[in-house]
Amino acid sequence: MTTADTTSANPTAPPPPSPADLTYGGQYSVNPLGEVSFRKLCSRLPSVLWHVARTAWHIDRRAVLLLLGCQVITGVSAAVLLTGTAHAMQAILGTGAVSHRLRDALPALLVVAGAAALARVSSALSTYADRRLTPPVTTHADTALVEAVCRVDAAALAGEGFSDRHEAAEMGVVRSHVMINDAQRFMSALVRMVTASGVLSVLNPLMLPLLVLAVLPAGLGAVMSARVDYEVHYANISDRNSRSMMRWWATTSKYADEVRANGMTSYLLFWYRSLSERIDNRTLAAAPRTLRIALGTSLLGGVFLTATWAGLAWLAVTGRVNLAIAATALVAVQTTLAALSQVVINGAALFHTSLYLTDMQTFLDDAADKAPHRGDTAVAAPVEEIRLDEVVYRYPGKEAPAVDHVSLTLRRGEILAIVGENGSGKSTLTRLITGIYLADKGRVLWNGNDLAAVDPESVWSCTGLVPQIFAQWPLRVRENVTLGQPRTFDDTPVWEAIDAVGLREAVESLRYGLDTLLAREVWGGSEFSGGQWQRAACARALYRRPPLLILDEPTSQMDPRGEHDIFEEIKAIAADRITIVVTHCLENTKVADRIIVMDHGRVIEQGTHEDLACGAGLFAELLALSKDR
Ligand SMILES: Nc1ncnc2c1ncn2[C@@H]1O[C@H](COP(=O)(O)OP(=O)(O)OP(=O)(O)O)[C@@H](O)[C@H]1O
């Protein structure tokens, strides 16, 4: 899809706008690698290994012990293999008949074969241990991330850049998948390298420094490339984040009607492609740098490697080492070289992983800081009184407060209606009453306890909320009512809640009744209509029988019968609780004992329906407008 394709329907119309330019913002807008030295980067490796070991140990100790055992076997077998080779070479390159020389070499050759077999077995066992550890380690990282986000304070969750940092942390989960493998390969190569180089130093101490020089450039190259990759990843975070959000919006069946009937498909595809191209362009722009790094470091490594082989040839030709030692040195050089290359490659991979793990850990620490830490005081039913004292709340980045010096007292048995024009602060006020947000100034007290010092879980266990935009959970009907918190072993209270909102007929007509999955995308799943979903949302709040019931525009999608049923139910159960109804349908406020009218975050009027309807304030004006058709 090109720009031209999307505008072909109307050639005089302007071209579709390209996606907004987004940058990974907030306090993390600086690439954390930008200022870090190469030495400091390499010094990360021990801490990453320690992190991997600790995580793995926590998950499966036996698999970790197996892995460690395999590393020891790898080292021992490499040493035995090289020493055996030296002995075999001495015998084979000695004097006498070939058959005698072979016979003399046989014991050493058998030892070499045994060591090689042992190395293979240990490698197979390492792979087995890795496969046992990797899935739970990845799940552990993934679950920790989801839990951290679920527990974050609602205000922080909506904060600037939080979603981008979340996206960056997701990469840590992806890399967790290869973390154990990288660490295991790195350790095993390190052990082999130390052993082989030890043997090599015994044979000729000159060889080792040359070998290190031959491999070091490759290591440097791998780390530099990892750094470039990370830079690209970092630059792409915001675009990737918004691309994956838009992918969901464009492909979910929930918005399929809107996308199709409004002809949005072409634009969404154009938008998606443009964003993907932008991401690709950044990646491609980095490719020449990676090529230069690879060529430069390979050239340097090649020079040092040639010097190593030339050195070995010179030692053998000038008779400084005998032929048998030279032959063993050849094998030792090869082994050390292979192991050293592996150390470098896997070290770089581990370093690469560490970058993403650091992002993940930073995010987890940040999220833990942002979880509500308010206090241990618990509130419990019955909630006799909720009092607001001069409460003020301003959203970050906003000039004016959304709730401005509101004082209010609610008592058990009372129904309060909150009305006001769009954006006047009604929903924000309900968030403050339930402690989802804490007031910037002033206090919200439940039974005399300030919510700033109360365990929020205890508050929410006393709350039932039907929000303006409610979730249509892809769960069975039963869980959509109980929200996974059943009160009894039988379905009686579930049916009571369903009856209270007049949803029985709809549920009984579903193929599996209460067991029907409400997700039409899923095989065997079904779907409610908009109004039926809203009834279900009300049913779940009623099922909780909460001491505080808040209904924010609870009947906006319902037919008159449904609306009538709900308000009858609200009146019937009002005596045991505090009920708050937020509504634009002023007729519905007749159920309330008291109505407050909000304007620009302030309570500007309050009273009964009769008082306010006969007054000359905003309520009377809005009521008149609602009747003027
Ligand atoms: N998450 C948010 N971040 C920033 N500003 C917000 C946020 N939510 C609401 N606001 C702002 O706070 C003010 C009050 O919003 P609120 O949702 O409480 O109004 P409301 O009275 O419930 O409106 P409506 O009748 O449209 O539902 C508005 O100016 C709105 O733009």
C-alpha cells in the first residue's frame, strides 16, 4: 500500500498523514549505554552470570547442579584429551616399527577417545539441563513483569513514558529465553579455554599471548556490534510500542465493524507499513557500521592468527620444540582457539542479553516503587461513613485540577448522584473516593481512616465499581460475574445477580449457559450485545454486595426496561451500603437522596432532584436542555 493507493478514491484530497513522531520519553530518554565505557560494559558479565545463576537456582536447583557438574566434566575431559594427545604423539612420532609405535600409543588413544566421549555426554546433559531451566526462567521473568504492571499505582500506570518502558522491559523477557543457554555456553567455553590454554602454556608459554591477541579483536567486534544493535533497539522502542498497540486495534474483532464500515482498512495498513518502514530504516542505517566493525576486527584477528601459526612453524623448524610437542601444540592451539572464540561469542551474547535484562530490572524496580505503599490499617464492612475534606487532584501535565477543593460526607444507606458536564471531574472524584488515586491535597476518610495510610486492598474488597468504560473479559459468563472471586460453591448468588439485571434469558440461550466463554474470537466462544455486556458489568458489581457501590453511567447502552430494572435494584439494596451514581440522564437522579453538580472540578450545587430542578442553577439548565427536543 502506498500513499497514492490510500488517496486514489479522491485525488484532490490531501495525502493521509503519516504516523506521529514518537520518542522514548521521560527520565529514560537518554540511552543508558551512551556514556558507558567499554571496560565498564565488560565488567557487567560477572553480575549477569550471577543474576542468571541466582534466578536458575531459585527455580530448579537440581538442573543447576547438573549444569555445574557438566562444566567440571568439560574441563577435566579437555585436559585429559590434550594430555592424552601429547602422549599418543610422543609414541607415534617416536622410533621403531609403525605397528610397535601404534601399539605404544594405544592406551593414550583410548584415554583420548574416552575423554572425547565424556565431553559429548556432558554436552548432551548440559543441553538437557538448559531445556529444563529455560521455560520456567522465561515464565518467571514474564510473570514478574505482568505482576509488576498489575500492581503499579493506577496514576503511575497512566504516567508519561510508562508504557514505553514497559515495552523496553518486554525485550528482557524475550532474551530470558536464551539467557541460560548463553550463560551455559559461555561457562563451558571458558572452562575449555582455561584448560586448553593451561596445557598450551606448559608446552610453550609463547603461544598463549599470541592466541589471545588473535581472538580479542573478534570479541571487541561482537561487543561493539551488540552495542549498535541495542542503540537501534533503543531508538525503535516507541515506534514498536505504538505499532503493536495499533496492530491490536486494527486486527481485534471488537473494532472490526468500525474499521470496515468507516473505510479505515487502507489507512491503518498504510500507517502500519509506514511505521514498520521507519523501524526498518533505522535498522538498515546501522548495517554499514556493523559491517565496518566486522571487517576491521576480522582483519586484525587474521593478522594475529597468522603470527601464531608462523610462530609455531618457526619453533618446529628451528628445532626449539620437538615434532611431537609441536603436533600437540597444534591440537592445543586449535582447541584453545575454538574455545576462546566461543568465550568471545557467548560473552558478547551474554553482554547483549544483559542490556535488555538491565532494562527489565530497572522497570521492575521502578514498578515496585510505584506500587501503592500506603499503610497496614485495614478498613472493613460495614462502611458507615466516607468523608472528603477539601480534596484536590490534578493530573500530571495539566494546569487545572480535575477535582478542586471538594468536601463531602456520605453515610451508609444514602444514594448520591453526581452530575455535571463532560470533563467536570465526576469520574476523577469516584477514583479519589475509592483510593484508586490519592488526593494531592486534602483527605478521604473511610470510617475515619485516611486512605493515604490504609491498605488499598482492604478498600477495594469493600468496593463494587461499574466504570464508564468497562472490560468485556474473555472469560466464561460465570467468571464475568464473579470476576474469579466466587462467594459460594453453587451458582445461586451468580443467578441472583444475573436476575437483578434482567440477563437470565440471554444467558440461558447461550450454548453452555454460565460456562459459555464470552470471546467470539475463540473457538466455541460467544458474544453479548453492547447492552447485555453493560448488564453483565452491573451484575458483577451487585454480586460483590459491596459496602460502597459506584455506578458510572451504568445504563448508557441499556433499553428502558433494563435501565428501570437496574435502578429498582439500586433502590432495593441501598439500605446496606453507600451508593454513588454518576449519570448524564438527569431523570435517573430521582432515585438519589442527594445530587451534587460538578463544574470544573468543584461542587457548585447540591440538593434533592426537586430542589435542584426548581432552582436556577446548572442542574435546572441541563434538565431543560434534556427536555428540549
Ligand atoms: N488519565 C487522565 N490523564 C490526564 N487528564 C485526565 C485523565 N482523565 C481525565 N482527565 C482530565 O480530567 C478532567 C476531568 O475528567 P473526568 O473524566 O473526571 O470528567 P467527567 O466529569 O467524568 O467527564 P465525562 O462526563 O466526560 O465522563 C478532564 O479535563 C479530563 O481531560
